[in-house]
Amino acid sequence: MAKSQNQNNGDIKPFIHQRQIVSAPQAFPDISYFFLCGGYGCGKSFSIVLMIICLCKRYSGKDVTIGLCSTTITLLKKTVILDLEKILKKTNSPFVYNQQDNIITIGTIRFLLIATGQPTDIYGPNINICLCDEIDELAEMKAIEAHKALSERTRITLPDGRKPFIMYFSTVHGYRGLYKIVQKLRRDRLRYCLVRGLTRNNTSLDPAYVKNLYAIYDDNERMAYLEGMFVNLMAGRVYPEYDERKHRIKPFEVGAEYTVMIGQDLNSGFSKAAAVIKKDGRLYVTCGWSFDEIGHAPEEMRKKYVQNEILWFPDCAGKEIIKGYKQQIIDWGIQCRIGSANPRILDRLFYVNKLFRMGLLYVFNTKETDELSEALKVRAYDQNGKPEKGQGEKAPDHFCDALEYVIYRIVRSDPEFMNLKELSRENVNENGYLNIAGKNV
């Protein structure tokens, strides 16, 4: 997590956007909504820590209750609370952390830990201030529902007469929840303060790291993920980085020394799959399958790669289908890997596109990959700005989903792709694997 610079000997010098957002509530006492729309790594979470310190000083001795929010309590503990505890201990500042009730007390000020991932559970306490981290990580409707719930609970005037207020600290994910919240405030003629935190303004980051970030993002992504601007990230082709002229290559022999990793989309009556291998630090899509009978998949995979180790990453939403032929998978010597849930679509698309952009992903130019290549070329966003989901087995999303499943798992688990993993915008826990060989799923 990115922090402010010069923290030695208790000396904290905030970055320009941190100074702006922390001072904003006192500078604009008639405003109830504040936003730090920050680029990746600009220090958004640490801005919350700085805000907490300022609020504790300002309202010392007063009875104040503050909501401290993130998508999950677990994430909040790993980011904001972790840094807050370090600073409090370093400065010998007394505090009480009731982990059972998720309450932190500093002097007379109580901080209630709230998960925004379940908006319907946000009820009960009335608070003076709300500090909310990464609301745009939520699905659009959940973000809007969470904003409504937090606005309803943040309603107690502060001891100095200042009106209650909410502060959001988040990366921008296009025209999604955070954008819709700001637009509604504008339509309702409610005043708000918005600060943009540029990634490059975090001077503690390695310049090479920042350069790499700018290199892997396209223009719109740079504006959103590095400069905190609202732009349309869901337009045109779903895989704009895929160029058939560059990324379809002459096939080479897949010897027994290679591990074949297969992603499979599962649907009733038909199924698509994509095989990937790694060679010299690059990934190659070596085969695509279209199965009329899903139960025939293990046999066809093994006959294609007789001597290879095979790892299988299926559609996690198809657990009921997996149950029907799990034993066949095991009998054909295929190692089955299944995540606890399918990774988010946004993250899957990110990895596929960036691997193409960085010259780390290629597709064999064979009949076996023709349909998959065509799917990568034509899949577009629907009228709601989401990757289109077609009807029937010829829809392009089935091959694309299969490829995304395996690519996501490779990037998240292979040390050679750690750089891409670290540069990604993903801020959620990695889905674990469950080895289902010999187990009930």
C-alpha cells in the first residue's frame, strides 16, 4: 500500500492530494460529501489514516462516532487499520480495539467498522462522519445502495456544530457506481468536493513502477486508474489489445515436458475449452475445443495431450455439472482445480488484454483455434456497458470465458507473472484452489 513520504521519527509529509482531501471538510463546512478519486497506488487508504488522526485531534474529549468502511471488514483490517495501528503504537497513543464488535476507540472517539459489500446490513448505528474506502470496487448497484445506506446513517451533527459528512476514497472504475453517485449529487444540486489523486504524485513510488503502469494501460485506463478521472472503460471491443496479425503465430510442437493448463466454460448441452502452455516466460493458446457432450471432454483432452501433465480450471459456476463427471476427469489423469468462485469479469479481461499488449500471450494459427481467435476479435460490449453474453453455443463469450478462467489462474499463481499481478488494479483476495481429486465438490 502506498503511504505518505518521510515517516521517519514521526514526520509525515502528505502528498498534495492527501493534504487537499484531509483539509477539505474544515475548509468547506457546509459540504457533506467529499471524494478522493485516486489513481492506483496514490495513497488513498493512507489518506483515511491521516483523516482519522486529524479528526482525533479536532474532536479530542468530545463524543463522536465515525463509520470506517470498506468492501469487507477483512480488507479494512489489511489496509487502513493495519497502518493506523502502526502509527498509534509508534506514537504511544492509547487505543482500544474490540475485534469482536469491530469497534476501535481512540480517546472519546469511536470508529465503527462497516462492510459495504452487504448494503442491506448497514443499519442501526447513527454516526457523525463516514470514511469509506474503495466503494467503486463494488458492483454498480451495490455501490449506489451502500451510498444510500451510509447517507441515511450519517446524520448526527458534530459537537462543534459542523454538519455530518461522508468521505469516499476510491479508484475510479469508469462510469460505474462512484460516477453515478457523483452524477446524482450534481442532478440533485447537492454540493460536493472532489479531489483527484494522481499516481505519479506519490513521490515515494519507484519511478520505474510508475512508468510500467503507464505502459500497460491504454489512454482511457490511464485517465481512470492513474489519474482518477471518469471515462468510459466499457466501449468497443472487449479485447482491443488482441491483434490477429501479431498474436496468431505458427504452431510448434507441444512436447511432453510442457504442462497443459485448460480453462473450460460449462453450459448445459455444450461447452468450450481453451488449452494454454508456458514456454520461455510466454503463454501460448495451443488448442480450442467445442464439446457437444461435456462428458467426452476429459477423454478428448487426454487424447490430444497423451503424455502431458494437465491442469483443468473449469467454470466455477458449473459445480453441479462438474459433479456429474468428476470421476471421469480423475480417471483420465487430469488434475482438477476449481476456485471458490469465478474471478470478476473486470479482472479477467484486464489480464488477457495486458498479456497481449505486453507480448506475453499468443494463439496458435491452426483450425483448432480458429473459433477462439474469432471470438477474441468480435466480442463487444452490450448496451449496458457489459461484455456481451450471446445466445447459444456459437456466441463468442463461451470461448472467451474459457480462456479468461485459465489465464486468470496462471497470472495469480505463477511467480513469473508477479509483475503483472502487482501492476494490476485488482484489490480483492485471490480465489483459492480446491483440489477435487478424490473429494466431494
